[in-house]
Amino acid sequence: MTWTTVRDADQLTAMFGEPSFRAANKDRRTLHPLDVHWLAASPFCLMGTSDASGRCDVSPKGDPPGSLVHVIDEATIALAERPGNRRMDGCRNILENPFVGLNFFVPGRGDTLRINGRASLVTDAPFFDELQVKGHRPIMCLVVDIEQVFHHCAKAFMRSKLWQPDTWDADSIPDVASLTKALIPQAPETVEELREYYGPAYAEQLYPEK
């Protein structure tokens, strides 16, 4: 099989054209009050990281609006880290390479807020109290020194129809228990046991008692 590969930035420009004035000039180094408003409304973000060799990872982060992000100042934010699968892929990457890319979503909105910068792992600070959910403070926070912030357009969401329920077909793929057993056949649990694990009680693990 053969294909044609893009080798330089000039080829990209020839294929897609020059960015508009607005697109080329929208990134900033500090938060505008409207960005702060967006962060307060966002319950979900994707965090991109890479290790020292450049191998990448993207991790989802989610909490109720107002509990996901704390704005320390116009150039610094803190992102809550909650209990998860304990792989800590993104955090391990940050220890090797501090650069992170964050994309913050507001349900129903096609535009997103992107923040790029350098992150550090902080185990306690006074602002942890501002990120409590159901009385639980974050285990850790990612403090991000902002280097670039801008709003991204809605075209990808419009093309995918992501927020349009009439396009959703979640049952077209196997449930998480079936996927887990098929992809990790050596897992000791049966499919039925995995369905029980991923059932209603699964939500009780989101903010476990210490």
C-alpha cells in the first residue's frame, strides 16, 4: 500500500490556506473574565500530555461545574485530580515533561476553551477547599501556568452532531463489561461480575470515603 505524505508546513498551507485574521490572532497568554466564566461552567476537559520521548496521552477529567477548575490568577489555574484507575499516565508524563494541553467543554456548546501551558503536581494548598465535592477535597491538583489560551470554533461538533441526541446510538457497540472481557480475556471476573461492578454501585466510587 502506498500513500502521499505531507512533509512540511508549506504543503499544509497550500492544502488548507492561510488562517483568517481572527484565527491567527485569537490566542492570549492570560485569562479574560469570559474565560473564567467558561471554566466555572465547564464540567469536563481533555488533558493532553507526552513523556520525555514525545509519546502522547489524552486523559478525560470531569467534575460538577465549579469543582473541576480553580482560577488562581489570570495566568494560573488548578485542575482537580480525583480517584481513578491508578495508572496515572498523564501525571507520570508531567513528571517527565511538564507541557500540557487542555480543552474545556460546556455541554451543548460546540465551541471549546483551549489552554496550553506547564503543569506541576501539587498535593495540598488552600485552594483545595474550593474544589471539594460532597465534602471530599482533591487527592492532588495539577497547577498549570498558562502560556496560551483561546476559544476554538464549533465545526468539529457540528460535523459530528455530538450534542444531538437523535444521532446517538450507544447500544450499537458492546457494553463496557463485554468490551473489558473481550479485550482483557485474562481478567478474573466473568462478564456478569463485570456488569455488576460497572452497574449502579460504580457511581459510589467517584468520591469514596477516606
